[in-house]
Amino acid sequence: MKLIREEIESVKFITEERGGRKALYIEGVFLQGNIKNRNGRMYPMETLRREVGRYNESNVTTGRALGELGHPDGPTVNLDRVSHKIVSLKENGSNFIGKAKILDTPMGQIAKSLIGEGVKLGVSSRGIGSLKPTKEGFNVVGDDFMLATAADIVADPSAPDAFVEGIMEGKEWVWEGNTLRERIASETKNKIESLVTQKRLEEHKLSLFNEFINSL
């Protein structure tokens, strides 16, 4: 399964006050279904609906739906980079509208400062799943899709799309027990075998050359 990111710029930041305390929230479209996005992918609505249901039950309602500031390099949430907590994720037509509270963590404080200074920020969903190419030239996300987080906070999300997607989609991830691990063992094995084969070839060439010299 590959790491899949989708970035959305059209989110808003709102301030709510409860009990004399102000809290900053992100709100907007976090996920979109049944439409080919700018990354050339389409999420079937039934796939998103099923996965959002699981994510809401296991993460949002239990207070464990966390997101990071920036572009994480894997599908797991790093607690030292958490900036916000997703408090709701609801279906609205072919979209899922999310709302997340900015936390008083180091990364949350950075996010608040950036927002206060007028920096343009967006959100990026993060999950793993398979991709199925279509005759129309886009990929359909498979029904094995699993959300890691419905939203990370990213700056100028449209700029690094090609670079980020190009790197991250080259990695595959697998479940081992209850842990996600990067599938690099076979790739490493192939590289090592290739190097060994190349070394043997060079050694063989040298041996043949020495035999030729000695025969003169």
C-alpha cells in the first residue's frame, strides 16, 4: 500500500470563545469523493464513507484524531509534531467537512503565529492504500484505503505537490501485527544482489584479463 496525500487550500480559520477562553479552529473540506482531483486520483464515495466512519469511531470520538504541522514522511502521527486535534468530520454531498482545534503544543503555537501573521495555510489528508489505473488516465483509490489523519497543516499546499507525491508514492507500507512498516526489505535485497553480481562480473573480467596477459 502506498502513502497517499491530498492537499486542499480552501479552509478557513475561526476563533471560538467558551468560558472566557478563546480557541482557534480550522474548518473546511478535508476529503472529496467521486471526483478526479488535481493529483489524478479519484476516491469512490463508498470507500471514503466506510473509512471516515471507522476513523470517526476509532479516532475522532476518542480524542485521538491528531494532525501535524508540515509534511510528515510516513503514515504514522508523530506526537512531537502534533499541532491540532480533529473534532469533527461529516459528510456533505460528495465532500467531508472537517473541523480541527489548534492545540497549545510547540507546533500548534507555530501554526497560531503563522495564522496571526496572515500566512496562507491549507490542509493535507494522509492515508495508505492501493491505486488502480483507469483507461481514462487517472487512478482510483482502492477499497483498502485507510486514513492516517484527515488533515495535516501545510503551507502553500499547491507548490510542492509534484515533488512530494513523486517521492512518497515510491514507498510501500505494510501491516505487521498492529504496526505499519515500510516495505524496503525486498528492495534492499535486490540492490545488494545487484552489487554482488556486478562485483563478481568485475572480478571475472580481471581474472580473464590476467589469464590473457600471462599467455603472452
